[in-house]
Amino acid sequence: MSELQAFGEGLSPEMRALAQALRDLFAGLEISERRYAARRSYDSSTVSRYLSGQRLPPWEFALNLLNDVAETRGTVPTPETTEMLRALHHAALKAGKSPTHKVQLLQQQLAVADEDARRAAQRERWLEDTLRDREHRVRELQLQIGGFRTGPDPDADRARLLIEIRQLKQELEETREAHRQAEERCERLERKLADAERQTDHVGELGVTAFDHPGVRNVFNGHVYINDPSRWAVDEAFVASLTVMVSQSYLRDGDQRVWKSSSGLVVDASTVVAPQGEHESVGSEGLVLVYPQAGEEFRAEVVESSRFWLGLAVLRLAEPLPGPVPSFTLGRWPAPASRLLVNGYAFGDRGLAPHSCLLEVKGRSAEWVRVEGELDRGLVGAPAFHVETGELVGLVRGSTHEDRFRGHLIPAEALLGFESLNLEPPG
């Protein structure tokens, strides 16, 4: 059985607690992540991210794992264990800030509200049936009293039934009110859930999840989606969510402070790969990242550099990005005429601004991939994704030629040379 991936830096206490509980459960299976992924038709990298805390799994994953471990041990999950795991998952959802977390949290809340409404409706029907039965018995006793029948004291039975009827009516009124409130709560949550789902539609989080559907598999926020082969495997929102703007200030000639900006690739919540500035070295601080998905700035420092690839550097954030970030798959060299989607930042009248464009692969020049398109110097460092496969094929490396900005890509496989990154080679 392979060793589980270590916890990453910057995990929230809630996410770490859930991930540790899942790891403890998974240890009871005594099989590898890849084997369990095949058993449950998951993506193996997704399972790894769930167990390392890099991605928040849906509740179904946690419940399936709990049931699978119980089956291995020849037992069934206890209600106490199930509720403990549910509480950990709910706490991690509340601590998360991504739209996906909000959708999952609302789905759980709606499921609970629906269960409350169903139970109230069942109790209401039982009370109505019981009340009709007691009232019918009172009428029968009234006939007995009027007919002066002998036998058990009908007056005492009638008095007892009347007390019971009053209690049933009171409980029925309270149950109806509880049912009404539960239905209203369901309606409110449905509206909130619909709004949250609309907010996540633009990043493709509501895709098809069936593994037997023909198409391209793409991993987003820890979930595997199958893309229609007649459409693009990535969109602008997905690419933008993996791109940050990186800025660094330094002194030129000892007294003039200069800002240098570029784009960068988000590898995980605490790691970014970006072009290395001429004044940067391992341990360099003063770098600022702007993550558009959160609208915030994050401090970072260089933890590893590679001069061979013209100054790529691995940056570690002082604080992790909020919520899970999209994952990606490394691709091989793209063939000529392939189309690539880039979404980064371009220089305009007011400085850097979001800019997306399509690039066309023209060929190969030594260790670079030649591309053409609406390139801009601000796109240097931005990730480029193959529109048909959804794979990361490189990072933009710019060059000028006769006042035109032409581009090259640093191939994605160059990232495998960094020891501080945990990436799988392209398949």
C-alpha cells in the first residue's frame, strides 16, 4: 500500500480535522489510493487530494468511505460515527469560502430541512388519524351513556378521551406549525441554492459526472467532469482561476523603487510558479500576488528557482488562498496548429488588466514551443491550456521581434524539474 501524501501547508483546522478522519478511515481498507479509486470509479489524483486536505470532498465520498471500511471489517457504521464524520464535514464546509463549498453546504442544509419537513408531515398525518379515532370513540361512548348501557363506566372513559383529544389537538397544532416552518425553510434554501448554482455555472462546476460518457476528463475543485468532445475542455473562467498576477518591488540604482509584474500559475492553495525576476533569489520576499477569485493580495517568497528555464521560480504564499483551487493535468508537447487558451493580464492605460486570448502552436524551437496570437507582455508566466484536452501544455515566455510581441511557451514538463512541486508526469 502506497504512503499517503503529506498534509500541505496552510490547511484550516477544520479541513485538517476532516482530512485526518478520512485518512484514519482509509487506513482500515489496507489498499492503495489508486486501487480504491478504481473500485469506486474515482480519479486517483482526486482521492489523493481529498485525503491530503487539498480538496474538500463531497459528503457522498466521506459516507462511501465510511461504509466501505465498515464492510471490510464486517460491521456497519454506528450512528455516532456517522454523525461525527458529518459534523467534521459540515465544519469544513462552513470554513471554506469557494462557491463550491457554498453549494455543498446549502445542499446539506436543504437535505436536513427536507427530512424535518417529511417527519413533520408524517407526524401530522398520524395525529390527524389518531384524533379522528378518539373523537369517534367519544361519540360511541356518548351513545352508550344515552342508552343507559351497563358495563364499564362510560363517563370515566369519555372524560379520559376528552383529555387525550385536547392534548392531540394541541400537539397537532404545534406539528402543523413546525411543518409549515420546515417547508418555508426548504423554499428559502432552494432559492439560495439556485442562486449559488448559477454563480458556479460560469466555472463549469455543474458538469456531467458519469465516467462512461465519451469525452475528455477534466478535474475542477476536486471533482472529475466529462466534457463533450465537440466542445472545449476548458473555458476562460477555469483558466483564470489558475492564474494570478505577481508583482515585486525592488530598488534600481539604489534609490528608485520599481515594480515588475507578470502572471503566474496556481499549483495549489499555497504554491505558485511564476517568472523569476532578476533581483529574486531563494528566500526573496516582497512579492505580492493578486488572486482574482478572492479579490485579495497575498504575500509570497521564492522557495526554489530554475535558471535553465529562463528564471522560473516556485513561490510559497505566506497564507493559503481561500478555499480549494482547481487542479490540472500536465500535457505533452502540443502539435502544430493546436489551439491554446490563455487568461492572464495585459498592460493597458491603467496598468495590468485581465486579458484572455487564443494562441496557435506554430512549431518547436529547441526547448520552446512557438506560438502566435494576441499576446501581451503581461501574459508572461500565464498558463496555457489545450482547448481540446484541457491539459496544461506550458507557461507563456515572451520575446520581441521587430516591434512585435511574439511568444514561446516553456513546456509544462519543465515543472517536473522542481523538487518542491508534487506533480505527476503526463500520461
